[in-house]
Amino acid sequence: MSKKVYFKTFGCRTNQYDTQIMINKLKEFSLTFNEEEADIVVVNSCTVTNGADSSVRGYINSIGRKNSNAKVIVAGCGAHSKGKELLDKGQVFGVMGHSEKENINSILKNESSFYQIGDLEHIDNTVVSEFIGKSRAFIKVQEGCDFRCSYCIIPYVRGNARSLPISQILEQIKKLASNGFGEFILTGTNVGSYGKDIGLNIAKLIKEISKVRGVRRIRIGSLEPIQITDEFLELLDEPFMAKHLHIALQHTADKMLMYMNRRNSYKSDLELFEKIASKGYALGTDFIVGHPGESGELWQEAIDRIKELPLTHIHAFTYSKRDNTPSAKIKEQVNGKIAKERHKELTQLIKEKNYQFRLKNNKNLTILIESQKDGLYRGYDEFYNNILVKSNSDLTHNWILVDEAKVERDSNYATY
């Protein structure tokens, strides 16, 4: 009988995609969704902050209590930053780097503990033809990042930016579209850098994807402001584009952007956001609260500017020190309690902006239903707003058109 493998995924969409690659490559093992019956637990780890490392370590320790017979293998970004330490301490059976995930079937056959870290120049060549239990398909288009933001360790654990061949991306989308997937989310470490090493760009890639039969909606995981070109802006009127963009600002005070070694500035960010919002788009961003150097005055400047921006979604982080980064060496640290209060102020402000946006954009919504719980179907509209739908029909994984949604503060609601 084949050994059972359980996957635990931490972190970003790129990690979720990498887990699908590993699942795809399991030939002589069986997949289980119960960690307690697993013979092997593969932890696809995140190392974006010290807190992320702690979460991974806590999970590994919990496996020792729940299933002491399981062999624990650490993969993902944490394999590169903390893998050797975990192995040396005997907390894991093996360590495998990003470039090794396509070899997982042979790696899992190891009878003795191992450290196969590989290299940071690898490009995946696996074509994933299905996503276990998903309505939307994540498409990894590139790997690595050439930015060197002062708070971030990711370029050091995923390498410099490199693009997957367009032929491979299109082959994958064709297979997934023929298997019933209609929504595709382009993901990677720094998605907007796609093509710079192969004479292409993200706009050209999107145009090619849109020509594939069965593609209904294309989302982009995250873009940097400087990656949004006139050619990209021309795509915003196309029907296949999700009416939501996530553009990573990280802060709105220029002095903080300088501390963070960012490449954007507030004046150009505001101009860009207003231009995109005028096309009817919802706009999300990443924002780091409490980064070293964030004085009370700079925070007030940032929050005043947030009020000006046409934002509807936010992925706000309270700064967490990441060892071996320039930000960790800045002396003016922000008190944790103050950072928490600022985080709350920011997220409440965006919640209100999102509510006001939904009040104006609640008609003729195209929904992809993803799951069902407690008699309600859950999905997202084109603006990436959550909606709960009551229906007597089975709507799972279906596309539906909602004439008018009822807008509540917590979510949109509809009957179908």
C-alpha cells in the first residue's frame, strides 16, 4: 500500500501553486487530507517575517504531538532560511528547496534524513492540469524578484526575477480551461516583472491568455506601480479583465517609502490610482504598518493620504522584524501596541471605503461560486468582493449573474 502524504501550505499564492506542483508529481504516494493518518507531512513554509518562521516551527512541533510517526519534510522559502537549523536540531526529517519540488516523488523515498536545497535559478516546467478542490486556477508566471525592499528577505530565498516560457503558461491554461476552469489568477513572486528577461511583458502575456478558448476572467495577483505601463492600461476596458487590481504601495508617506527602499512615490501613486478607478475598478494594496522610522507625524501623513486614495481592499501587515534585512537594523522601532492601533485605524478606514464602493457597484454582478457552507454559497464578484448566495439549486463551481445584491457591512448577499 502506498504511503500517505499530507501537505500543509503557509504563506502566499505562489506557495499554494507550488503545493499543486508537488501534488501533481506524486506518482508512488497517495494524497491525504488528514494529517493524523499521514506517513509523511510536507510543510510548504513561509519565511516573510520572523512571525512566519514561528508559525511554521509551531506547526512542526504540533505534528510531533499529533502524529509522532510521520516524517516531516520542510519545503518552501523557510527551507532556504531555516531548513538547516531545523534539520540539525532533529525537528524535521528532510529539507527540500524550491528547485527540488518537481523531484518530490524520488525525494520522498529517502530512507535517511536529507538536505536537498538545490539552487535559486530554477524555473518550473510542470504543467498543472487540475487544482484540487478549487474553482479558480492559480497560474505561476514567474519566480523571484529583482527589487530589494529593505524589509524583505524573499529575493534571498527565491532568487532574482525569471519568467516561465509563454508557451508553457498557455499550455497550462488550455488544459485547465478544457477541464472547466474559467477564472485564472496570475501569480508569482513579483508578477509585474514577467517577461523582462525574455523580451515580453505582463500586458502581452494577458493578451495571449485572453485568446484561449474558455478563459472568462483574468486576475493579477499583485503589481508594482512602476510596472503599470500604457500598454497595460489599454487592457482595462477588456471584458476578460477582473475589475479589481492589487497594486502594492506598502506606504503612503514618501519618507517611509525611502526607508523601505521602494520605487514608488505618493504623487504618482495617487495619479495612477485615480486613473484606474475612473475605469470603474476596485483597488487593493499592501501596506506595512509600524515599520521602523514611522513617527506619529509620518503616520498621520500616511492616513490622510489613504483617505484621498480610491482604495477598496487592503492587505495590511503590522511590521514584523525579519532578521538579516536592512530594516531590522533601523533603530527607531515602533511600539507594538501603537502599531496595532494604527493597523486597526487603517483597516477600519478601508472597510468603510469598501462598503461605500459596494453600495454603488451591486448590480449585474458576475459571480464564480467557490464553496458552500450552512446553506449559503460563497463566491467573489468581478470586483473581488465576497458574496453569499441563497439558492435551492447546486451552484458549486458555477458562474451566475446576480441582478442586484443586498449590501451589508460584512458582505454582499443575494438569492438565486
